[in-house]
Amino acid sequence: MEKKLTIGSSVLLLALMMALIITSMTAFQAEPHIPLLICLVVVSIIGLFLNIKWDELEKAMIKGVTDGTKAIIILSLVGIVIAVWMMSGTVPTILFYGLTFITPEWFAVSALIICMIVSSFTGSSFTTIGSVGVAMMGIGLALGVNSAMAAGAIICGACFGDKMSPLSDTTNLASGVTGVDLFVHIRHLMWTTIPSFLITLIIFFFIGRSYSTTNVEGIQEMLTTLDASFSISFLTLLSPLIVVILAFIRFPTVPALVVGILTGLVTVGFVQGNWLISEWFTVVQHGFFLETGNDAINAIVDAGGLQSMMWSISLVIIALLLGSLIQRIGLIDGLLEFFRSFLSNRGNLIGATAASSISVNALTGEQYLSILLPGKAFEMHYERLNIAKKNLSRTLEDAGTLVNPLIPWGVSGAFFASTLGVAVMDYIPFAFFLFLSPILTILFGYLGIGVGKSIES
């Protein structure tokens, strides 16, 4: 007979795992892969002690990776897209015009708003980060702004649409799991989203004031280098524009990225005049590399390729293995039971929902599970306390969707770090929007601000 973890054992195991991971990454400067592998071994041993057969544990791990196949494919394709858009002149063109119009003091605000607009139209933070986010990161590096701050502004803007757009998969999931109308859900999200975004905008405005106008001669030298190294043309922007349009009409993500790669390669041939197929294969595999004579430009355009995503892909695979195994041994069920023991009033209920979403995120690195599992576990308690379920859907979105990029081994965190070249631990202090939203959703729950009194959504 299989044994079950007690609530106390679940909480203790969670604490020990998080202590191991955080200590390894902070005190010993370890990357998250090995600490997660150690946790995987420990959880496997615990599973055996619970009389779960190894075949069952193995099946659970295989299922975890299988369920995450789409994320792995997207990570691979985005790496290729970045390389192709560098070679086609897409990113260099955006960089050229960005350096022409954006100043260092206005960079953070510009990046935040531009990424917010693009993500709102696409409903995808991945598409936004992989396209305009890469270009904005290049502009930030060229302007000499702090790379962690630049990444924070880009990610905050990109995650706005992933939370608020009716095209977003997580937005639809949160409303669907709780049975709340999609647009009721989005309107209710404004209670926490608008204040969080405005505070973030104000903070980045004041951070930008600390930057003075950069060296004009240096910028002019970069512009000259870009113009000499690439054919700067609005035609190079057609490929990302097509991808954005496809995302807007809800075309599947993977085929849309493939279209982005193919149209980018067509641009390489017709706009950049490069028809060397052998070079295309090398760039797709290993990334784009070009000696322009300008070190700053080289550092920006030498990027992408399938191999550039292998760090993230390996991390995501390990996280998926661990997350699925944790779910199989009943650790997540034990944690949800622990949080349910505090459900005496409205504030505690919303706080417990947020805490459970954050915990599932930290344990599995998977934002979908952080919405799905707590959503089903707490639904009846919102009905019992006569609290509108739109508060449940909002809390799941705030603490599920937005917390995932703050987890180094989370699917979003790993992708953002690899794509932008900034570690999660580095950009966290600047990801104001991502942690302000869950804080406000908990605070508003206790204060009764924007909380419906009826179970009717």
C-alpha cells in the first residue's frame, strides 16, 4: 500500500528543498540545474519510502517532460528566430532607429510601454521578449543603461499583456478554471494591475532620471557601423510584423515562429543579399556572429541559435521532471491542505490562494499548474464564504502568471534569462510589476478593496 505524506512532512520538505536551492545559488554561486537534480534524487528516494514503485515514479517524470514538450519546442524556435532576425537585419534595423530616437533617461519607460503594447496585441510574453524585447535589450546595452534594469523594464511590459490580453493562454486558463467570464476576469484584474503598472512606470521614470545623455560620438559611431554592416530597411521589419499579426489572430505559437524563421530567411536573401545556404545552417545552429569592428555592436548582434537555448532547455527539463515527481508523491496535495487550514475569513482565503500559487510555481516551475491546482482546490471555499469567484481568478493570475518569471527554474524565468542574457536573480530587483501585483492582491483581500461580496461573478 502506498503511504501519504502528512501536511507537516510536506511543509518541511518544501522548506528543505527551497533552502537547498537558494543556499546553493546564493552562497555557492551555483546555477540552478544541480540543486534541482539533488532535489530530484531526494524526492525519488522519498517516493520509494512511500512504497511507490519505481515504474510509477518513472512514468510520472516522463509525463512531466511530455507535458512540457511545447515549451521546449518554443524555446528552441525562439533561439533560431533571434539568430535569423539578427542575420536578416531585423534587430539591427530596430537598434538603428532606437538609437536615433531613444535617449538613456527615457529608455526604461520606452521599453516598458513598447513591450506592454506588443504583448497586449499578441497575448504572449514569449513572443514579445523574443522579438521586440531582444531589440530593446540591444538598444539599452548600446545606450549604456544597466542591463538588469533594462531586462526588468522589458519583462514588466511583456508580462502585462500575458496577464491582461484576452489572447493570453494564462488569462483564458484562469477564467476558465474558475468559471468566470473572460472579460469579467480582465476587468477585475484592473484593480491590481493598473496600480501596479502605474507604480512601476513612476519608478522607472525616476530611475531614468539618473541617466544623462550618452556620448553622442559613440552613438554616431554605432549608427555608422550598423549602416555599413547591414542593409537598414523597413522591409526587415516585415517578418516580426507577420509574427505579431499571426499571434493577434490566435494562430498557433509554434507554426507562427516557424513562419517567422522562414520569412526571416527570405529577408536575408532579398534584403541582405546573402544566399549562402551553408551559412544559414550554421547561424540557425550556433547563432549569428559578425565582426563589425565595433565591440559594442558585436556584443549585441552576436546572438541566438539553437545551441543558445540549451541551458534553458536543460533547466526546464529538470524542473519538469521534479515538478511531476513532486505531484506524484503527494507533496502539492499536502501543501494545499496546509493552506486550506487557514481559511477562516476573506483575507486569509485570498492570501492562502496566492501563497499556494507561489508555492506550486516554486516547486514545479510551471505557471499552468500554479493556476490549475489552487484554482480547483480553493473554489469551494470562495463559495462557502460567499466571495465572488472573480477574486479567485484574479489571485491566480497575480500569483501564478506573474510569479513564474521570478523563479530561476521556472519556464518563463529560464526563457527570459537566456533570451535577454540577464540572470533571473539579477533582474528580480527591477521586476516591480511582477511582485507588486501579488502583494496588492493579498493586501486588497484583507482591506476589502475591489473584492466582490457575492458568489455571482
